Amino acid sequence: MADNQKVYAILCGAVDDALTELARTPSCTHITTRLMDALSRAGTLYLDAEDAKLVLLESDKQKK
């Protein structure tokens, strides 16, 4: 199975690069804004999920 952190990092890096290019085109402002918002929301969900995993791991350690 793929390492989710690596997959996420590659995808976010590519999207960020594409957004930088789109931001240079005035007619694409609405697209850039929409994608930046989606990237931000996805990042928040990803980090929340990673935090939840850490809490579960700590909980499992304390039970042992």
C-alpha cells in the first residue's frame, strides 16, 4: 500500500505549483480561489486524520 504522506505531499506540491501558474492569469482568478480553498480543506482533513491516528496510537500504548 502507498505511503499516504508521500502521496499527499506529491499531490499537494503539484497542485501548489499549478495554482502559482494559474494565479498569473487574471481570467483564472475564480478557478485559483476555488482550488486553493479545496486544497486548504483537504489539508485540514488530512491533518485531523493524522492527529486522530496519533491519539489512537497513544491510547493503545497506554493500555499495554
